[in-house]
Amino acid sequence: MDRRSLISTAGTAGAGLVGILAAGAAPAVHAQAAVRWRLSSSFPKALDTIYGAAEVFAKHVKAMSGGKFEISTHAAGEITPAFGVVDAVQQGSIEMAHTAPYYFFGKNEVFALGCAIPFGLNSRQMSAWMYEGNGLKLMREFYAKYNIINFPGGNTGAQMGGWYRKEIKSVKDIKGMKMRIGGFAGKVLERMGGVPQNIPGGEIYTALEKGTIDAAEWVGPYDDQKLGFNKVAPFYYYPGWWEGGPELDFFINDKAFNALSAENKAIVEAAAAVAHVDMQAKYDARNPAALKELVGKGTKLRPFTNDVLALAFKESMALYEELNAKNADWKKIYADYSKFRADANLWFRFTEAKFDSFMQAQKL
């Protein structure tokens, strides 16, 4: 094509485009409608790391959508109670929530498998089961009964074993002890002779201070220091055998999620993954300094005795067998979960465990 022909063609095309625009026709680019959601958390704003995962998620959704998809985050009690978020998402009164699934084991014990069970998976194993194993598939099949689609939304890593007003020298000291303990672990504590209490994070301090409860667990040093538990209970035990790697989740109403464009669905998935990694990174970075400060202020750090751990393990395994016999959903998902746990622990035994035990014995 010669120069004159090219100019002529371009001029004709240009005139055609002007004509189209003048006629009011839109270009081929389709702008997405703005989306506004509300997210209710099960946690108070004061706990910036665990509540903060919701803010991290919302921030990335907004950034990746160019501001066209905005999610307002609300602390526990602002629009729904801490333990009311599943009902709210199921009914569609809010689009989504950020919570610890095991809070809702009373609806069905399977909720605990989506978060943590006593002597379960650690945080890396939990992520592996969810993303590379059958975890996400199986849990989504279960959550569909509640009109929920879930995305992993953080992990605290292995937790501490809680604060006690009196020393726990043997299993005898568990008898009759009233303890705030999260989710499913209360069933095991009850079998050990304890009295579990399910209390939201923002109300634990007062209950412990007044002696309404004898002990309480939350997460670990960083959060526990913020909540001031060291001021009302001197003994700090480890490990939290009931929470080797508790996963938090974003629960989204299925109709709200399915109404999103493919682009916005991808944005939700990506933002959740960022929040998932961010939470544990923060806990792993902040817990060491907080533990040092707590011990420096007089906290008495204690390991659980072997008889306590052995009884807890025995009762946990017995409970799971009982659930296999009466809860079909549990039996199906726990079979996959327990096989994955056995394989993962075999691998970790020869790598992580040996490396960690050696490194932790060194003076660095």
C-alpha cells in the first residue's frame, strides 16, 4: 500500500470512528458496575493481627479492582455478634464474614475440621490439605449446605496453651476447672473433667479477672499481652494441643459470590490468599518479642505435663471415633483429613522436626 492510499484509508477510518462516537455508540470496553459489600468479623479491632486480616483482604480487593469493588469491614458486635456471622452470611443479610470456623461446631462438628481440631494439622499442613489436598473441595461441599463459599483467610500458627490462675501439675488439676476454650477443644476438655466456656475474645479478661472462669486460652503472646491476661492469671502453659494450626476463613454468601464477574471472583481469591499468608507472617514476627516481655514481667511459663497431653490425646481420638459412627459428614471428611495428617507427619518427622529440634537447642 502506498503512502497516499494509507493516508486515505486512515482518514476514512477516522471519519467513521467520529461518526460512531457522534452517534453515541460506546467503545468495545465494558466498564464493570461498582460492587459494595459488608464484611463482619468475629474479632474486636483491638486485635490488629487477627482482625487485621479482614482489612488486608478489603484493601487488596479495592486496589486490584481499581476502587470499583469495595468491602467495608466491621468488628464483632457492630452489625452482627461475634458468633452470629454464619447465620448472617447464610441468610444473606451480609455478604461475607471473617471468622474461626470451629466456633460453630455446635451446628455441626465438621466446622471444626475447617479450622483446627485437637492434635490436628499444623499450619503448613493445613494449607497443604486445603490447597493441594482435598480440603477445600470437601469443606466447600459441606459449607454449601449453609449457602457459604469459603476461602482460607489466615492462620495463627501453633498456639499457646492458655493462662491459669493455678498451676496444672497433673490431670487432677483439670477436674472441675472452668476454662474459656475455643470451639471443638471444649469437647475434649469436658471428657477430661474440665468445664469448657465459649466466650468471645473481647469478654475473656473480665471473666478471668472476676474468677468466673479459672483459665482461658486465646492465641499467643502478641494477642494475649494486648488483652492483658498476664495481669489476672500468672501461669502460661504450652503447647495449645488443640490448635496446632488453626485456619481462619472468609465465609461468603454463595449468591453474592456467584453474582460477581469472573474478574471480581479472581480478585476475591487472590486477596484472600494475600491475607492468609500475611496473618501468620505477622504472628511469627511479633510473638517472640511479646513472649520475652511477658516473661520479663513475671509470667510463669510452664509446659503441660506428659500425663495431661497423653489423656488429651486419648480422649481426642476416642471422640473422633464416636463422631465417625454418628456423623456421616464428619466420617467422610475426617477420613481424608486423618490420612493426609499421617502422611504429612511422616514427612515432617524426617525434615522439619529434626531440623527444628536441633536449631532450637543451639545458642544463636
